[in-house]
Amino acid sequence: MRKIIITGCAGFIGSSISLKLLKKGFFVYGIDNYDSYYDIAIKKANIARLKELDNFYFQKSDIRFLNSLSKSLEIDLCIHLAAIPGVIPSIKNKDKYYDFNVNGTKNLLNFLKKINVAKIIFASSSSIYSNSEELLFNEIKSEKIPLSPYGKTKLNAENIINAWGKNTKASVINLRFFSVYGPWIRPDLAILKFTSNIMNNKPINIFGDGNSYRDYTYIDDIAEGVISAVNYLFKNKSVLQTINLGNGNPIKLLELVRAIEKELDKKATIKHLPYNNVEMKYTCADLFKSRKILNYDPQTSIHDGLAKFINWYIEHAYLYE
């Protein structure tokens, strides 16, 4: 049985990936520090789901302080998702974001070297790209000038992991996620906020005129992309790749709101706020590389994904109250 360490396993994406890997027969050694960025009860509910399977082990631990973990774990691969997320909150918390996302990554890599783990998948972000007129964000050609401190920490971590991979001859895949949504979503994300507020007759905040675009990617597609990366690392040696995982079909913000309204059969009350200059006005993943290397093929359109998510949310809204 292949054994995988997953950092940030209690989070939205981490728990979703962990569950799929567990069901495929992998052993998952999950690490999470239950950071208070959002309600810990949601994270504990995620861990409870994972603990229903025998091939899951959880340890509450911070990636900045991993000395308490056993050095005889015999782990085959690490999926590194642990990070403090959020573009806007990072503006006022630069030092905290750097400490956890960058210093934490450095410490994790030192620990992986000690326990002889030579394969890592890093969850990076579309936030590492810059605002541009390009229709597709390409891993090589597109500018990497992050607008936010959060994006800068992700790009910094990518560079550190790449250097570590070269120096230790370890295999590395950086996966740049594009606006992930779906069941067990983080409460600070727009799709959750819009859905909740419309359901509860509260206004929704839109920064700017609503004409920005996002490449929203359903969680199942992201998880399948990560699993493909896992399989790729087990089949290939000396890997050093950076790959986008998105949907490839961006939607305008106001159109997203209209789609949610349609699913809920309720109208939104929109409150327009000044545009935030750390938010990107457009994102869209170039998927050529992910299709070629990982056979990645996102299956869920934004409309189908919203329908699935909203059906789930109606039954699980209590988690976010």
C-alpha cells in the first residue's frame, strides 16, 4: 500500500483529495494544525469523514514544527496543501503569510529529506500570475508577478521546492489551482458567500462593476488532476514540472451571480464596492500541458458544478452558521 503524507488535510481541497486517495487504496497520513482562519468545526467535520476509513491516520501538527512526527514513517510521497489562504486578508498579514507559507514549506522540505521522501506535489495557485491581456495563463510564457502577498508566498514556495528538488534529486510537481469550488468549500470563498447570502435574503458584495472573469474549477476535477499527478510521479523518475489545473472556461462575475440565482430561484441584492487592486480581473488556465502530461480533462461545467454544489449546500448549510 502506497503511503502519502498530506499537509492541510483538514481543509476544503485537502480533505477532498484525501478522501479520493483513501477510497483508491492509498494510506494517507494527514497533517493539519487546525488554523483559525475559518471555523475549526468545519475542519473537524472534514477529519471525521476521513477517520471513517481505516487507512487514514491524523496528526494535529504545524508544518513549521514537525519534530514531533516519527522519522520512521516510510512515506512514499508528499502532497503539500497546508497554507494560509486568501488574497485580501494577506494584505494586512504579510509576515504571518510568509512565516507559514514560505518558512513552513522550508521546514517541511527539511523534514521530508530526513525521512527520505523524494516525491512532492505542491498546491500552488493562479494568484502567482499577473494581470495581463492574455486569454490563457501559460505556465512558461505568462508573467509571474503576483498582485497579493498571498500570491507572492505561493511563487516563493514554488521556487524553493524546485531548488530543493534539483539539489536533492527529488521529483517535484507544482500544480497551480484555479478558483476551486464545490462541497466542503471554505466559507470565505465567493461562491459560498453568494449562495448563502442569496438564500438568506442578504446583500452580496461585488468589488467593481462585476465584469471580472474567473476560471472556476470543480473540486472533483481538481482532485482527479492531483491523483493523476500522484500516478505520474510513481511511474516516472527525475520529474520537475509546473502544471495548471483549471477548467479553461472563465465566467464573468455577474453571470456567475445570475447562474446562482437561477439555481436558487431567488434574486440577489447586489452591493457594489470599490475594486480591490490585489484581485485579478481575469483568469483562465492554459490546459495544454496538463492534458499532455497528466491526461487531465475537467468534466464539470460551471453550471453543472453550481447545481451539484448548491444541492449539497442546502443540506449542509448548518456547518457554516
